[in-house]
Amino acid sequence: MNFPLYIAKRYLFSKSSNNTINIITGIATVGVIIGTLALFIVLSGFSGLRSFSVSFLNTADPDIKITSVKGKSFDFNTDIQTILKNQKGIASFSKVIEERAFFEYNQKTHIAYIKGVDTNYIYVNSIDTTVYLGTWLDTKIPSGVIIGNGISNTLSLGVFDFLEPLKIYVPKPGKGYITNPKNAFKKINTQPIGIFALVGELDSKFTFISLELAQELLSYTTSQISAIEIKVSKTNERNQIITDLKNKLGSQFKIETREQLNAVIYKMLNTENLASYLIFTLILIIALFNVIGAIIMMILDKRDNLKTLYSIGATIKEIKQVFILQGFMLSVFGLFVGLSLGVILVLLQKEYQIFMITQHLAYPVELTFFNIITVIITILVLGFLASKIASSKISKKLVE
């Protein structure tokens, strides 16, 4: 048997004659357990929040979006249509128009965006599943629109209110100065037939209308659109599809992924996750000072035993290894207990929703292999360093 490992296990699992050292060792062990548990819970919580936030983006934004490099719109011609239909990996695509507009209802006003979509849009984005009142766009109601919950609250607007239309204004295209403000805007009267609720920002930003109605409002031709949104069959093939489309469509089009469309949000989520990890790692480092203190106290308590070991032939290096292994095993024990408790708590939260944000929304958590590995590596590295620092106090002078 490895000599340092044998002695380290004896020192770790046997009680010291000095009760103070037993208490310090117990506190150090509890500190590692709590630190491990806290780090894992925080990482799992932020993973859950990330998945929760990304799920909204997956509902509202496409896998791939194609826009024009120059100008707000472009002509959707037969060449583009052929390229998209023949491209392998594309499950569906939709033509859309986005433009900022002025909304007026019953003397209340709001500025937001219209999003004109074709009938294929619900096969690219599942925004229709967020409609909680009314129905999605219907070709039988050409002037029907779907408004966000935020816009509904701002304008005090419901659905199927036939007494007062929702008026949408956009500036008329043209050049030069405006001589008559009354003729500067084009207006359409619409009828809200549905209200969607996703997240606060989107709920106050978009109103969905039919593509044809948007083209009429903006004085576009029947083939003029502002973007093409694409759903891919397999996410892992998306990069290859983008490469193919760039080669076929040319440099006049900009092709972006969902992550690129929401780069700020993804960067914010990653930054928050990293900051939380660093903060709790710092707390864990402070907790591991207890491990250093416990090992140093153990070294002083076992000083006579160390002299005996040195006298019978043990080297200073082997004696140091005893306490390095002891501190490392203490950290491993704390890691095992803390991580086990963390996994159990995360599973209980996912299954029974113990902690709630609101009455109907449980705090989201995710049990991921990456978080488990991150915690294991962090504790093992910090535990080893703490043991190394404590054992460095052993010198030849101490054991002679």
C-alpha cells in the first residue's frame, strides 16, 4: 500500500485527541460541502434561466434570417425562390416585412413595428402558440391583426371590437420636404383578432399583419419583402446551409443565425453566468481556507508522530504528501456530499417545483453534465492547492 495514502486515511478518519482539531476539521468539511452545493445550485439556476430565456427566442426568431445588405427591402424573384426550394436542409421558409409604424386607437397612440407575414410563417416560428386571446391571422379576415400584450395594455385594446378600428400609419415614400402633414402618412384601418404574450419587450414591439396588408400599407409591390426567415431540418446542418446560401445568393444579402440576431442577449447571459461562477468560486476559496487551517492544526498536533516517521526513514516529501492527500480527500468527500445534495435538489425542483418565481412559474433549473464537470474540476483544483499550501509548512526543522 502507498505509505503516504495509508497515513493520510488514518489521520482523516480517526479522531484526534484534541477536540478543537476535530471541530476545525468538521467546520472545514461542512464549508466544502456548502460551497460545492452553492456553486452547483447557482450554475444549475443560471443554466435554467438561460434555457428559459432562449426558449422565447426560439419561439420568436428563426433559425436563419436573410435580409438585404442595402436598403430595407428587396425583390423576391424566381431565382431566390428556386435556390431556397432546392437547398437541402431547409424545412420551411417564410417571406416577411418589418417596418416601424404609428398606432392609434380611441385617441391613444403607440409606436411599434408591424410584421407582415405570409401563411407559411407559423411553420418557421411558433409565435402562433403564444396567442392567448382570439386567434391567429386568418385569410378570411384580411384586415385582421395580432397585437402584443404590451400594445394591448398601452392602447386599452381588446379583440373583435368592431366599433373602433386600430389605425396604423407609416410615412409615405418620397423625397423632399413635407408641405402638407396630412398627406405625409399612409393609413390603414385594421381589426385586432388576437393578442399574444411572450416577453415584455416583444409584446410591446410587434404587431403581426398579413404580408399583403403590409405591402399595401408600405406601397410595396407583390414581390417586394424585407426578409426571408428559414427553419432548418437539423440544427447541426445550419452552418453548411448558410455557407451554401451565401455562395448562391451572393454578397448583396446578409444571412444571420438566431444567435447573431440576439447577440446582445446571448452575450449578457454568458457574462452573467461567468460572473456568478467567479463570485461563488471566490466564496469557495474563502471556505477552503478552513481546509488549510485544519491541515496546519493537524500538522502541529501530529508533530511527535511526524518526528517518529522521519526517524524511521520517511522523507520530507513523503510526509508532505500525507497532508496533501489528507486535504485532497477531505475536499473530495465534501465534493461528493455537496454535489449529491445539489443534484437531488435540482431533480426535486424540476419534478415538484419547490421554489416558485410566481404562483404559476417555477424557478427554472437545468441539470447538465457541463455544470457537474465544472464543479468537480473547480473543487478538486482548489482543494489540491489548499492542501499544497498547508503542507508547505512542513520542513526538516519541524520534524527533527
